[in-house]
Amino acid sequence: MEDIHVDDSLPFLHNAGDIVIQSGFVLGPRIIRDYELVYFPEGTHSIYKLGNLPFILDEPCFIFTRPDTIHTYHFAADKIVRHMFVHFDYAALRNAEPRFQLLLQDGNHFPALHQPLLPGIMKKILWIANHQPPYWKRRMAVLLAALLEELSSVSGHTPEETAPDLPIPIIRAIEYMEEHLSSPITIEEIAQRSGWSHEHFTRVFVASVGITPKRMLLERRLIRAEGMMMKGEITVKQIAFWVGFRDEHHFSKMYKRIRGMNPSDYIKRCKDTLFRHTAMISDPQTPYPVNRHILINTYIK
């Protein structure tokens, strides 16, 4: 387990998540005691209100909220809304260091349409939170520090090149996984959909997505299972069958190993007000499950 050493030169992350909310949900008014950075990857005409000041989220953007400020999220009335967030504390912000002047004085709403680097950093933070590789907490803190500095930089508001998409054969392979999650498909069979050899397919897949095809197939199955568990309409045994596991025991064992909790615990958590208003999406370019609220560090600062 990573040593929890508080380094005041870096942000201290509390929790993070990638949540898809059903249309019409209102979060707040609320006051938080730490900082919150939220990324909305699409313009949905949701509204973020800071006190009585509204910001219409009509394009991809970041929302930065300071501690002890009253704010409300009015999610779009006619569509689901995805948002990625991280809660944290940061001595540099508390001390109002000059390099964060823009963020602290004027910054609440930051358009991201021409800033592909910044959403990429946010997505990487979420990837690390979900996979928890060695030194994951420090890596997240370093990336968040860089993201905050870029948001605070006037020079950072110039257009940049668009981030490349996944190779088409990889997208086809992931789509094939999604279409056959309830079947006992093999990686060899999936590789054939790309037109490449098994070895070449695996190399390109890892380089493009960041995880192996085998892990991706497992992730897609768990993601679909979580969508079913969220609805709470069928048993864990039935869910295990519908997402390609040979039996309930194998499904529960794998879910516990990957997610750190039993399926029954996840079902109980989905009764929370926020999670009752979540919605599922299929996004082949997201190599981790959405609708997970990940605890990183407790509020010790």
C-alpha cells in the first residue's frame, strides 16, 4: 500500500469519479469544504450556479469550485450528462500563491474545446484512480498540479492540436467485445476482427488503450454488470450469466478482486440519491468504468 505522506507542494486528493447523470437532476444548493474540479466533456446546456450567478455549459468545459461557496448543478432537462470530477485540498491555493491568481480571482468556468491536453490529463487522473498502479496517489497529485497550473495560465488558452482517436481496428475490436459480452469469446477471436495477428493486435491495443485486450474485455463485462446492478431488477446470479461469467461465484470473485467490493455491496451503494440518478453509457475510448466514486484519501487536512 502506498505510504500516505502529505506533501504540501502537491494537491491532496480526497476522491474522484466519472459519473453519468440522468436528465433533470439538480445537485445542490450545497457547500463543500474542499476544492472541486469538474470536467464536462460535452456541451449539454446544463447550468452551474455560483450563488445566483449562472454559467451555461454549452461546450466542453472545466468548472472550478472553491471551499465554502454556495453552488448548484442543474443538469440538462433533456439528455444525460457526463462529468468527471476530483475533490482535493491544496496549500498553494489556500495560500493564494501568485501563479494561481487567475484560478482564484476570476476562474470558475474554463472552456476546453481548444485545450485537448487538459481533458487528457483529467482522463489520465481517472484512469490512475481506477487502476491504482504503483505510486498512484502521487501520480494523481502531480497530474492535478499540472492541470491546475495550465488552467491558471493565460498562455494556456490558445488552440492546440486535436488529440488523436483510437485506431479504427481497435475501435472495431472493442465494439465486437461489447456486442458479445454474454458469449465465451476469446482474445484470438477478437484479434481476428482487427485483421491483425494476435501478437500485433495485443501490442497495438496496449499502446492505444493502456490495458490489455483481456483486461478490457473484463472491464466491459463488469461495466455492463454494474448497469444491471444499478437498476436492481434481477439477481446477481442472472447478471453473472448475462455478462459472460460461468457462474455467480466466479463473477463475485472477479468483481471483488477488481472493484474491491462484493456485488451485493455495490447494489446497496446504488441506493444512494446520487447513484439513483445515474445513467449508463457505452464509450469504447474510456478504459475504466464510469459511475464509480473512488475514495483516495480521507479528509485529514
